[in-house]
Amino acid sequence: MSTIEGFREQRRALFAAYGFDGKPVQLADSAGRESYALARTNGSTPTVLVYGGVGDGAEWAQLAASIDGSVVIPDRPGFGLGYPVTFTAGNVRRVAGEWLTGIADGLRVEKINVVGCSMGGLFATAFALDHPDRIEHLVLAGSPASLVERMETFLRLWTAPGIGALITRAARFSDVEQVRSRIYRNYVSHPEAVPHDVLELTLAALQLPGKSAANRALLQAVMTVKGVRPELRFRDAMTRLEVPTLFAWGDSDRLEPASTGMALAGEMPAATFVKIEDAGHIPHIDQPTAVTAAINGFLHQRGTGSPERASVIPLPT
């Protein structure tokens, strides 16, 4: 079994172990590019889960089965089993929009719900801004990269010539505890509680051919040593976004405080803000039950009842 085939089967088995009965599918866009995904479809508007910078989908394993309706977990272009793409400083927004439009086309639906985390949040927001007619609900779990004013020093250094190349060569992981301590420690409140099988899939993804180089290429396209590129800072544009939007933000998000999301939500036409208690930048790993409840309630517009370990913040009308 090849490395790619082994990764594909390991991921399918991980989601099955958490009760997600998704089937492997390949979704072709109008240009014939195919996106690999795990999908559970039942005729409802599909909810597409877009993972963050870790880049393997494992972050959704603990909640995918509990999200209501059709759920699709695709690989982003250039990562996992996604189609190849060369990221440049000027094409990230276009690539994001084309990819998610292609996912909707491949599913043969007019609209999708999109849930994005971190870098996935940037992709999701770019799609919502550029293709509002193709999205029914936008959910941002944790601070999206497009709202983070100052990325952490390690990530900014990774974009620098010379230093970044050295980091890429040194970015080798040999066991799951390195993944826990070097990656998840920065993005969750309780790295010690990240399930072992989730760490195993993340390790397998990190060992895929070209993964470190792809991470660096995307980071260089999104930011410089000074932070996120100005054209990918979407805050002002989001104040005019009429797509119903949910912020599910960890109260201990180290990349950007919850107050940033709450303030922005108050300026948007159709936004809801939920603070996820005792959670970090990837809140659905720390508190999958609370994040799932927030997403399901939002998708069905069941009001503002507060799920366990979450606080719904009333916004000005």
C-alpha cells in the first residue's frame, strides 16, 4: 500500500471510529480538477468542513458525525489528497473561491454551508465574499487567518527567505508526542487531551510527500514577516457581508482574542457570536460538543439557547 493509499484508509477509519459514516468521493469542478472528500449526503444543503493549517481534516473527527444533515470534508488544494496548485501572493483568494465553487458544482447543489477554521476560515470567508449567491451559512470556528493581525513569530519566520527554507528542512515529525507538543500545544487549551488517533492522522499527513513545502508556499502567499498581507485582511469587507455568519470563538484563542470576533459580529448585518469556554484556536478539538451544538443551532436557526461550555453573546440590533 502506498503512502497516499495508507493515508486515505487511515483517515476513513478515524472518522468511522467516531461514528461518521461518510464515503470517499471525488468531486470534479468545471475545469475537470477533482477534489477528494469524505461525504455523508442525505439531500439537505451540504455543510462543508474546511480544515486549518494543520491540513489533514483530523480536527473535524470528533464532531463530524454529530453535525446535522449532509456533511462533506474535502482536502484543500495542494494538501492531503487535494489537486495540485501553486500558491502565489496574488492568487489565494481566487483559488479559495474557485475550489469551493467547484465543491458545490461537484455536489450538484446551488448552495452550501461552509465551516472554516484558521486558514480554512480565510478560504471560507473569501468564498462568502466573492460568491455570496453560492453559500447559505458561513461558520468560522476559531479566529480565521484573515482576521489575525499578527501571526505568531514562528509562522512569520517560516515565510522569510533563508530562515524559512531551514525551517522547512527541519520540520520533521517522527512520533505523535512531537505533534502534540510542537503543533497542538499552540492551538488548543488542552493538548494533553487531544486523542491519540487524531494525533496519528496528523502525523501521517505531515509525512505526506511535499507537505512541509506546501505549508511554506501557502504561508508565503498569505503573509510576510510583518503579518497577513493587506489584501487578505477581510475585516472591513465582512462588515458588508449579508451571508448569515456564526463566529464560534475559543475564549483562550492565542492567535486573536475573542473580543475581535465579537466586535466584528456587532458590525455585520447577519452575524452571531458564540464564545466557546475553555477552548483555544481550534475550539472543536477542545470542546467538540459545544461547537457542534452551536453549529447545529445556527444552521437551523433555533434561537440563542446556550449549549454546554458556550456563551452566546447578545449583539446590538
